[in-house]
Amino acid sequence: MANGILIVDKPQEWTSMDVCAKLRGIFHEKRVGHGGTLDPMATGVLPVFLGRATRAVEFAAEGDKEYIAGLRLGVTTNTQDMTGEILAEQPVNVTQTQLEEVLPAFQGDILQIPPMYSAIKIQGKKLYELARKGREVERPPRPVTIHSLTVEQQTGPGEFVLRVHCSKGTYVRTLCHDIGQKLGCGGAMSSLRRVRASSFSIGQAVSLEEIQRHENPLSLLLPVDSLFAPSPALTLEPAAEKKIRNGMTFSLPRTPEGIYRVYGQDQAFLALCRMEQGKLKTIKSFFEV
């Protein structure tokens, strides 16, 4: 049985759902979901959840992300990246110092207007469906958090590489577009690679080719509790374990408040729990019934 998390290095031109469909075939498992969509042009960390681990998908989608993004200044497109139609183009001579001077305006808690070419729904219609019909509608700004934003290098005239650590829901191509607007020359995203999603990094990722060639692909799966590695572990006595398995909230004296990975005496992962006001409450259970 395939139960666990597979960190896939998503190839370019594949959708996240394409990857899930491929893995359904490789592992012969219908229950497959991913933890955070990557656009077809993007590559990098795509956590894929198989079997019972799909119960944890919602937590992966909530986590922070880190990207390496190509920024091309002097060009504006209808998709805010280089896959779209070029709307305006001009020569630029922006230095790395000039670029770095405008970046503080995009750090911290900011508002982003989602791009028209996105899957967000407005009045029941996905924006990209409207965009393909040539329609543009007003989109309310959405709050996101840019934890850090740095220039990694300049690769050519108007060509830069950015490192972005951000909250869920951040559109990096919109960030590139907005930086170009701030500089007065326009900008678009020329490449995107996700190097971290939640607690998973690019160093853990395997390609689809590696998965297909592997003698035992099941050995590539990470246990579901690896998603919650930043939270401390809590091992319960048998009586308390029985209460967790029965869905009960109960007192656990002298345990600090917070989120815990909860285990039984046999070290089987039972649940993600919250300790609050002296009581342990299940957020989500993961034990086999």
C-alpha cells in the first residue's frame, strides 16, 4: 500500500495534476493529491500525498514557499510571465543596486491584485477562462506576506534572478510585474523554480524519471509526520492514547501550549494536536482505524 509523501521535482510543461495522474499509475493508488499548485512553466518542489497521507494535503498548502525566479525587465505581458503575449517592450539599463532599492516596498505584509490568468474564481468563473475570452474584470487585492526578497544575481541587461520567501497565495509573476511597474520599465517573470514548500526542500525532491526507474518506488515515500517536523513530538501513555483514538479532548498537566506531533507507545504517529488551556485536542488524526 502506498501511504506517504513523495517530494517530486516537477518538470517544466507539466501541470501539478499531470504529475498526480502519472503517480496514480506508477503506485496503483487512486488517492493522490498535491500540496500546492505549480504553473506548467515552473519546476521544483511539489509535495505529493498518496493513500492515507492525503489527509494532510490541506496542511501542506497552508505552508510558506521559497522560489528562485527569473525577472526580465523592460517587457510587459498579458500573463505577467514570458509564456504570454507581449504587450509592451522597451530597452532598459537598470543596475542591481537600482533594483535592490525598490525591493523593500514589496517586503512584509503587502496587497497583490491577482493576475487575470489565474484559477481564482470571480462570480463563479475562473479568471483565466474570462481572460481567454478577452475579458478583464476587477479583482480585489489579496493580502500576502513576503518574508524575504533578495537579488541573487544579474544575468544580463535587465535580467535578474530573485529569491522569494513568501506566504501561501503569493503570485511571484505578479511580484515581478509589480517590480517592473515600480521601476517604470515593466517586468515579467522569465522562469520559476520552487526550492521549498512547507518543511520540504529541493534536496529531497526526485524526478519522475528517477521514480519510474527505481526498483522500489515505495521506499521513496516519506512518512506523513515529516510534514509536521517543525512541531515538537509528544508520546502518550496508553490511557491517553486510547482517548486520542476515541476522539476525546482531555487534560494533560504540565504540557506547554502549542501544536504537537502525537505518538503512541509504539511510536506510531497518531495525530496532529493542539495543547490549549491545559487540554489536548486533536486537529487531525492519522492513525489506521
